[in-house]
Amino acid sequence: MVSVQVRRSRRVAVTSAGLLVAVLSVFSPPASAAPADPMADAFAGSAATYEVPRDLLVALAYAETHLDGHDGAPSASGGYGVMHLVSNPTTHTLEQAAKLTAEPVETLKTDDAANIAGGAAVLRAHADELGLDATARKDPAKWYTAVARYGNATSPEVARLYADTVYDLLANGVNAAAPSGTVTVRPQAVQPDRGAYAQTPDLNAPRLAAAVDYPGATWVAASSGNYTVSNRPTSNAIDRIVIHVTQGSYAGTISWFQNPAAQVSAHYVVRSSDGAVTQMVREKDRAWHARDWNSRSVGIEHEGYVNDASWFTDAMYRSSAALTRNIADRYGIPKDRAHIVGHAEVPGNDHTDPGPNWDWTRYMQYVNGTTTTWSTIVDNTTAGRFTASANWGTSTYSGQRYGADYRYAEPVTASDTAWYRAAIPATATYRVEAWYPAVSGYNTAAPYIVTTSSGNKTVYVDQRTGGGAWRAIGTFTLNAGDYNVVGVSRWTAGTGLIVADAVRITRV
């Protein structure tokens, strides 16, 4: 989608030490989580000034931009800076931030500190409209609806998707690189108060395959004003697949394609964190993504920015490659670089995506299945590979289970970990995924412990949603050896039964 080459943002110092001394602890970063760094100081100062929970503010910014302001270059939907303050025909949070902070629009576009303050001010304005008092503002769970509004989504479903992404980051933690250090959010169990959004369909939930062209996708329709109804491949042969980068977030891109002012769309959007796929235009119709090639191609957008390789995860590459392989097989498209192309390679356009950070070699290997990757699955029934105390019961209740059954236990203030043991072949990077059945009464923040080369890492997973499939826990460096690699602990502030079903470990 991108039309200009973007560069790394400048990091500008803000907030005086005197202001930070006065910050209430709920709005301040923990001492261990915020090294002396201009951007970390900017988040702390803005959180204090506008009484927004600091960790929530960081998680929202990370969901939008990975904390990269792109030196003032706009996103595809007209969003600027670390906080993605938007100025387009239908949304004007950039201008709203200018009024709330008394900062010029141009400063908000290019100055990280001012932009973070602007985002905090806009988020606080949403909280005020919702009637959050001083006590409620100290509780990150109470900000869910304000976060959903911040995303400027065009439908309640996408607003929930946006807010859920932010709260998932709170659960999993953030460790984002900045030039002078890191901005960190510790993993924390927050059960969001979704309010009216609790009744909104969850786009992360499994959908019937019949509703989409690709069985692995979720369907969210683009605005009818952003594509051309057609009858392909009868009307036009489909012989190309075009790879794009969104220049924006997953939820933001879905929302933008739903906005008739966008005048742009793609058939599919792929999420960075776990490779989730949303289809927005039927393949028979012409999405508006590649000008003269719209009639002959299927367009796939990938969450992220061309200049930031951190968005291009292995989960995204694998998921997108599976989608591309499926499309190519159905239409007889050769699986080579002459027919699977980047947006920059489409004749007659001025775009640069997917850019130099896109790993075409790896991607095409995945498309063609030419890689040899070590992977192992450990189920709760795998002999000698799973251990749990007698406190863990056995259930066959949910049909979403992996294998014959799964284990469950009540949360307690003690670890009592159920462990999955694996023989890791070499010290290297591995992707860890979990399979569990999702039930409304299961735990809101189940702790998955990964034994990494630098110590145990804990990732919290909401087991009420996203079940019946492999869910990415993260990518970690693991030591070689035969040992307990992944555990599910009972020690959590979350509510509901904790489930231990199966894990998959894959070298990347």
C-alpha cells in the first residue's frame, strides 16, 4: 500500500524531572521497566499529565506503530507519529490533539514527545466523554471503550478487534527498542471491562469456511465504494498475486478499507503477531490495490511499515505463504517471482512496498514448501513428555481440544505448573504455540511459562477466545537439550479454569 519510502523517526526528549517526581505510581512506569530514555520519559510524563495508565498508553502506541514515528511520514490512512494521530477526510484526531495540547499540527507530526502527549490527550478526552472518574482512570480495565474509540473503527467488530489487540499486548508485555534504550511494559493480567463491546462479535473467533474464499480467513467486507464487482476468473484470468505492506496496523487497515473515503482495498490482510488473515474483497471481484493489474491479481496486505523489519514475523510469513500457495493452486498460478510480486514491481506505480526488509527468499521457500524445519508437538497425553500434579483434572468437555482430552485446574497463588518437555536439537530461535479449547468460563489470563536461554518468560493468554487452533505464544531463543520447555501455571490474577492441552515448538 505504501507510496513513499519512510525513515526512522527522531526521538525527542520531553518532560522535566520535576514533573516525573509528582507522578502517581499508577501512571508511572515501574523502576525496573523504564530505563532513562527520552521516549520512556515521554510516555511517563504524558501519562501523568493526562492521567492515562502509562502501560496502556505504551501498549496502544506499540499496537499502532511499534513506537516508530516514521519521521513525520503518514500512514496509508493519514496517521502520524508514534500514536498514529489521524488526519483524513473522515477522522481528525491530529487536529483534535493540536487543540487539546496547544501544539502546532506540524510539531505533532514530527516530534515524538509532542505526538505521545497528543495521543494521551485524545485518549483522555474519550475517557471524559465516557464519564471515567479519577478512581476509574487508575484502572486499565476501565479504559477498554476509550481505547476502542481511539482506533476510529468504522464498525463495532473492528473497534473490538483494535481494543483487544491493545489488551493482548498488556497481557503479553512490550519490549520495544528505541535508539537510547528500551520502552518496556511488564506482562500483566488485566481483564478488560468491554461494556457494550462484550456483545460485539469477536473477529478473532473461528468462522465458517464457507463465508470466505480461503478457509483460514475471517470475513470483514470492505466498503462497496472501494472495489469493483466482477466475475473473475470468467471475466478476467487471475495470474498474479501482489504482496503489499499496509503502512498501518491490522485493525486500522481493516477499518480504512471499510471507509468509502479510502478508495483503496485488498482481498486479504495478514496480522503481524500471529498471521491471522482477514478477507475483505471476494476474489471474484477487483480490489483496488494495483492499478492496471487489479483485473488480473489478488492483493495481500501485511500489517506493518516497510522500514521496520520487526513487523515481519515468522508467523506472518508462514501464514501469508500458506494463503499465497492456496490461491496459486486454485488458479494455476506458477509459484515463482514472476507471478508472485511486490507492489513495487507492478508496472506504472510509484509504490515501494514490501520494501527491502521483506525476506523474499524465506517467503518463497515457504510458498513452495522447500524449507526443512524442525518442529514438535507435545500433547497432555504424550508419554513421558507431560507432567502435572494431581490437582489438574482431565476433561473431554470441549470439541476444540487437541487429541483425546485436556487438563484443567483452578487458579491459585502458587505455581503448580503443568510442564511440556521437549528435546530441543540446537540452541536457536523457536516459535512456541499453544492449543487449547476456548470456553467462556476458562481463564482470562492463563500464564504460559517458556524456559528461554535468558530465563523463564511468562506470557498470559485469554483462554476464553482463540481456541481450537494454534495460537502464537511468541518467538524465543531456546537452549539445546531435553528439558521442560513450556509450562502452564496456576498462579494468576485471572479468573476461570486454567487449561493445559498441547504446545507446538518450531525452529525458525
